[in-house]
Amino acid sequence: MIPAPFDYHTPSSLDEALSLLQEYGYEAKILTGGQSLLPMMKLRLAEPEHIIDLNGIPGLAYIREEDGHVKIGALTREAEMEESALIRAKLPILHDTGKLIADPQVRNLGTLGGNLAHGDPGNDHPATMLALGARVVAIGPNGQRAIPVTEFFVDFYTTALEPEEILTEIQIPLPPPGSGGAYLKLERKVGDYATAGVAAQVTIDATGRCTEAGIGLTNVSYVPVKATDAEARLRGSTLSEVDLNEAAGLAAAASRPSSDLRGSEEYKRAMVRVLTKRALQRAIARARG
Amino acid sequence: MATRTVSITVNGETHTRDVEPRLLLVHFLRENLDLTGTHIGCDTSNCGACTVLLDGKSIKSCTLLAVQAHGKAVTTIEGVAQGGQLHPLQEGFKEKHGLQCGFCTPGMVMRAVELLDKNPDPTEDDIRWGISGNLCRCTGYVNIVKAIQYAAEKMQAEEAVEA
Ligand SMILES: Cc1cc2nc3c(=O)[nH]c(=O)nc-3n(C[C@H](O)[C@H](O)[C@H](O)COP(=O)(O)OP(=O)(O)OC[C@H]3O[C@@H](n4cnc5c(N)ncnc54)[C@H](O)[C@@H]3O)c2cc1C
Ligand code: FES
Ligand code: FES
């Protein structure tokens, strides 16, 4: 399978990339890891006339702690995140997520920015970013803007990014003391997209009460889902067995899966319930240290 | 659509060619350079038969454009034996019967090169996770794991002698 012909551009600065995007608009596609875009181009599901490869632009791959956030450059590879001591220590939920994505070869190329910008409800990072309350930074012809992830996933394969915008950074608020998170994914085989996936992040105060909860769901709707009713059910609770069961039920109710080769609608919804409870249990164990 | 001139160092030798941007690295290797050791299995980024090293990192060459490799170093299965001596991984696959039809083997070896580079003393679990992007239809993987363990031991022993 060979992609349709295109012109290939290698800007060496963001300014240059932005002017190429303005020139070619909807005819152009950004390429970073290429691990979602090239398979689509080979299947001729995408036939962009211009490919704008951002890999020659310096300074877009980094992981650092700054102003109460973990800031990750959009072109940071999965493999780099997997090896990051900062992520392992401060955001174990993100470490869980990365390890379950595809396989080592794909993770050597795939980027965090591409995983989010692709807008694929089957991708794993969106749910985790929803659970963590992250935001993304995009740069366009009119300058820079920050977009909360809750407003980022607009529709099937559609995000809030304009065609002439570039995602440059992901900002994750550092979880306060007493926090923990976990990502669980049911897959048919290692490296498969999720049958269902659940990201859960909680914060527990000194009295054992839950002060903050974030739950994101993978591949059980046309967009990544934030299970807001389940989160609300947990806030203020002592995270008892009953609290967890009810929250898991609310998360399942928030999912809108469709039946396909990975399972029936009922099965997937049932798996969301099971995975939500287990992800919460692991998150709570981590929060309690 | 405009062609591009690429210079790619493959197994230590730099090749400069005019290519269509849509040319995949695997086709560049097999058709432009006649290096047919890198196989195409699924052509959909799933099987790992096309795995090569790009600046030392294992990637699937059916899912990378040749133009993306411009200015970089690629290592294929043809480049791992040195001075007529099999690489310890090649020797391991031979000694431990790590192959039957051999179709997956070049990709398995190239993936294992990076695996052992990053983790010289892997557990069985590390190896199985490490080759999770490579499919084998024949062996059942048991002897592939043993082949990689053989190479790990041999490479560590060699390192100990050198040190
Ligand atoms: C075999 C296989 C299995 C996989 N399994 C999983 C899995 O289990 N879970 C999972 O989450 N993913 C999976 N993936 C997808 C993989 O993680 C991709 O790497 C990721 O979805 C896209 O990242 P990329 O950097 O490769 O983006 P690309 O493929 O380069 O781009 C994807 C899209 O995002 C746009 N884009 C990329 N970067 C930017 C940017 N900075 N600004 C604006 N737009 C941008 C591109 O224009 C394109 O439309 C799999 C891929 C393969 C090949
Ligand atoms: S041919 Fe490239 S992964 Fe199968
Ligand atoms: S030896 Fe035949 S596919 Fe692995």
C-alpha cells in the first residue's frame, strides 16, 4: 500500500510551519510520529496534498516541572515519556497509559501531541488527560492559546484545533499530596486499541475524604468521555465499597459504545463498570502510598 | 509532485537518491538498494517484519517515509554481522532454533538489538514485552525468547572479558 502523491515540507521553525499551514490550509497535514497518519494515508483514508513534517523544528520535545505543572512538548515520543523519572514519580497514571499503547517500535516514533491531535476515540492518552484536568497549548496565526482538554475533543476524529494551528505543549497540573491515579485497558492482544479503557485519578485528604476525582473513558463513544456523574459521586465521599460501585455504575452509564469486532455494546459497558472500579482501587492505593 | 533528494546512511554507507516523498523506507531499502533482508509482512504497522534501526532505535520501516530518514543512519539485518562474524543474536537464533520459516526473523533480530542495547540483562517478561510488536506465525515464541537470552548472556560475557 502506497500513499497518494504529496509535496513534502520540512520547516525548521514554528513560524515557517505556520506560514506553510496558512498557505495550504485544508490541503495540508502535519506529520510528527506518523504512526496514525501514515497508516491512514496508505489506506487512502487521508490524501493530503502537502505534508508538513515538524520533526526538524528544535525545542518541541521535553518533559519538565514548572509553575505547578508537568509540561510536555508536543513532539515528545512515547518512549521518552516511558523512561521519564519525573512522570514515573509524579504521574504514575501517565506511565501506565504509555506502556499500554501499541508496541515498542510505534512508541519510538509516536508523540503525545499526535496522540491527542488525531482525535481518535481509540487512543489512550485523551482519557488520561481528561482524568488529570490537563490543557493543551496551540499556536496559530493569531498567537498562542490554551485549550482545556474538556473542550478539545469535539467530534469523531475532530478536535478544537484549527487547520492552521499547531499543538505545541501539554500542561498537566501537578497532583497535590494525597493523590493517586491509574489507567487500565482491556485489549484483545498486546498493542491493540482498547475494547474499553479507564483512567482514574483521586485526591484524598487527611480525614480520608475524597476531595477531587477525575475519570476518563477510552473507545466507548465517538469521543473520549469524561465521566462527570461518577466523579461527582466520589467527591466528598470516603471512597467506600458502595461509593466505588455506584461511581462505576455511573461511568458505565456515561459510555456510549457501539458493537463491533471487539465486543457488543452491553459487554463494553459492563467492562467500563469493572475497569472503573479496579482503576479507582489502584488509584486509591497509590494515593494512600 | 516534486521529488526530493535524500542521503541516508545504511549499514555505514551513505546513499543519495532522488525519491518521491511517498516512497516508504522499506521500499527504498528493498527496491532502491536491493537490501531484501527487511521483509514486508502485514504492510499495516502490525507485524514488525519490517523493523530496522533508525539512529539506533527500532522502528517499522513500512510506516516511515524514506524522506523522513534523510540525514539519518539506518541499520538493517544485512548490517549486524561484523567482519564475517554473526552477531550474537543471529548466533542465538541459530543455536536455539529461534526460527522456522524465517520470515519474522530479520525484524525480531533488529528489535532485539535495541532491546539488549537498553536492557542488557532482561527477564523473560522484559523480552516478551520487548518483542510484543513482532509477530511470528511459526515458533510459538519460546525459542525466540531463548535465542535472545542466549545473546544477552554471550554479550554480557564478552563485555566482562573486555572490562
Ligand atoms: C500498530 C499500531 C497500534 C497502535 N495502538 C495504539 C494504542 O493502543 N493506543 C493509542 O493511543 N494509540 C495507538 N496507536 C497510535 C499511535 O499511538 C500514534 O503514534 C498516535 O496516535 C499519533 O501520534 P503521531 O505522533 O504518530 O502522530 P501522526 O500520525 O504524525 O499525526 C496524527 C494526526 O495528528 C496531527 N498532528 C500530529 N501532531 C500535531 C501537532 N503537534 N499539532 C497539530 N496536529 C498534529 C496530524 O496532522 C495527524 O492528523 C497505534 C499505532 C499503530 C501503528
Ligand atoms: S510490514 Fe511493517 S509492521 Fe508489518
Ligand atoms: S519463523 Fe516463521 S514467522 Fe517466525
